[in-house]
Amino acid sequence: MEYNIRASNRFGISAGPEWDAEFREKGAFVAFEPGEHVIMGPVVWQSLSNLTVNAEGCVFFFENQAGFGFDGCRNVTWKGGKFVGGKTIETLQKELESNPSEGLDAISTGLAFSGCSRIRFLGSQFESFHRAVLIQKCDTVRFHQCEFDGVFSADVLQPAQNPLHKRMVRHHAGVLVNSSSQVRFDDCDFHSLGQGVLSGAIGGGLTDRLSIDRSFAKNMFDHGFYLSGRNISVTDTDVSKSYFGAGIQVRGSRNRIEGCRVSDSRLGISVTGDGVAEATGFNGRDTAVADNRIRSCSHGAIYLGAQDGAYPERFVIVRNIATDCCRENYAFSIFGGREHVIENNVSDGTAEPGFFIGDPKPTGPVNRGHRVIGNRSETGGLVRRVEDLICEGNSGKWTLIDCSEASIAQHETWQQTAAGEEWND
């Protein structure tokens, strides 16, 4: 079945009962005529299956609180289209001032997906929304070659001048993902937002298997990407100018940040557990940060530490290169946990030791079982309060304080004994 929707100056769309019944039975192809379409109120596409929408050459202007909502839809492909929210930094501030909520309803959303599966947006653009897209309790969602442009600019948002700064950067995301699985962004661009993609935050559950690949983020006012969950991957992606956060921040277990480039940000890459301590006292495991290039980040290149007071275990930090990061402190800060692997990383351009591994406070929790091998830094490294440490083949001057050393053979035996089947899963 085919529907053709002509362009006009102003109109509304409604997926009414007749449309719903036919869509559910047969599926449909909807074609918007190229041109401008003004959306005057909320539009809900509910319980639809096998829907293809061609919006190439179209510009959708959303008035007031208008938006598209997809509820319980399955197998939807949307091609093209530019979505314009008409929001500004001033409207974002006013909306937050009038709504003290810290939940999902704190700000308006352009497109919302709830309980949907197999959704694809191909070559679409999103501009001037408070929040462009919300994905909640969905599976198998893909955004390919999409662009997300926000409302922030460096000259209008400074923490000392704006008491709403924290809420504004927290809520203003290109895409917010909660309690979903298999959500993918590839070849996407994000500009002038609080963060490009935000997952597992603002009242939502953790996300499983979210991936960002070959994408680009610039002028982010909190983090480039703030992602919480399991089996998250960020690969071959560029982040430039994350002003008040990390270029890439990932929380949870079995996550991977690989082959990315972060520059001119407050912090390059930050990895932690998910903040929920397990019976062992640790949280988060088996996350890898590998083969990344971090340049000119004022507060460090890579940070590994606690989340809500609980430390992770078995994180891997390998083959990363940091240049001109944190000239007055450490480029690599590995704070707390056990059995981390820190190997073959490079720090260039720091006045302090390029690496700090262990506990930043003399009375903090004891680290155990780290492998620190083959790292390079002209200013060396500092290791404090690590038991059963392997520290070999590192360049520069390395200082060990209150550490006990072990051999690689001992490490392999301990890991196999302590972790059992879980170590290899």
C-alpha cells in the first residue's frame, strides 16, 4: 500500500485507526513530496509494521511541543529528511527553569521511540532540538549517515555565569538511549550538543550492545559520548572540543574503545564500572581501551577509576598514544581496582610523570595484580600501593611506593585460579 503526502505550508499528520489497521495488516510505503512540511502537533505512529518512509528532499519544521512518536512499531525504514526543532539556547534555559524535573520530561524531544524493534534512519538530519531523539526499551535500531546539530555555542554557556549550566549540558543530547539493545550509529556527525549520545542516564536503565563507529563529534559541552551499559563499542571515531567532560566516557562491563581520536578536550577517555558494587566489592570488568590517539587534553588522556565508590577489575589499557595532555599532571591515571593491564602506551609532553597507577591517596584502597609493561614516557611513571605488581620494560624513571612485585607466571596462575571459567568467557 502506498501513501503520498504533498508538501504544504502548514499541516498535521495523524496515524488514525484506518491507517493503523491497514499498516498492521499489509505494511506500507509513505512518500513525502520534497519541500517544507510544518508539523503543528504531536504525531504518533503506533503499532505499525513493515513501514518504509521516503522523506528525501523534505524539511520538517516542528512547532511548539510538536514531535514524532513511534510506539510499538516494527521494521520501519525512514530515508532522508531534515528535522528542524526551532529551539535555541534561550528556549532550552526557559524550559528547564519552568520544569524542575530531572526525568525524561525535563525537556521536549523531537523523535521518540518506545518499545520498537528494527528501526532504521538513513541519511536524516536533526537540527535545533532540545533533545533530538529518545530511544527507550527498543532493540535493533540504526542511525546511518545522520547529522545532529544542537543549540550550544562557547560564548553563551559558562558555568560561572549560568546557574543552569549543569542541567543544560546534562539534558541536551543528540540522542538519549535507555534500556535498549543493539543500537548502532555509524558514519554520523554530532555538533554543539551537551553530548552526542547519552545512554543509561536520566532515569533510564543500562543499554546492551550499543555501538558508535566512524562517527564525529565536535563542540560538546559535557562529554562527546557518555555511555553506560555492557558490550558497548566506540571505534574509529573522532571527538574534538568536549569542553567540560571527556571526549568519550564509558561505564560498565565488557566495553571497548578502539582506534579513536580525541583532541582539544578537558579529558580524553574515561572508563569506570557501572557504580553498583558486587559481593567482591568491585564493579565492572573486561573493558578495553586500545589503539587510541589523544592530543591536547587539559586534564589527562585516559582515566580509569571508581564509579560511586566502587572500583573495576581486569580493564585493559594498551597501545594508546597521548600527546601534550595534562602538562601539569598525569596523562594516564589508573586509580584503583585489580588485575588491570597497562601495556605499550606512550605519553609525550607532560611535566609530571606520564603515568600514575595505584591509589592517589596514601590511605585509599589497595590495588592488586596490575601488569604495567612496555610503556614509554620521558617523565616516567609513579606506582603507589599496588600488591602483586608486574612493572617491567617501561622507559623513563619509574618510582614504586609501597608496592610488592610478582612475576608474570604468578599472575597467570592467580588469574586462572581466582576467575575460573568467568575469566575466559
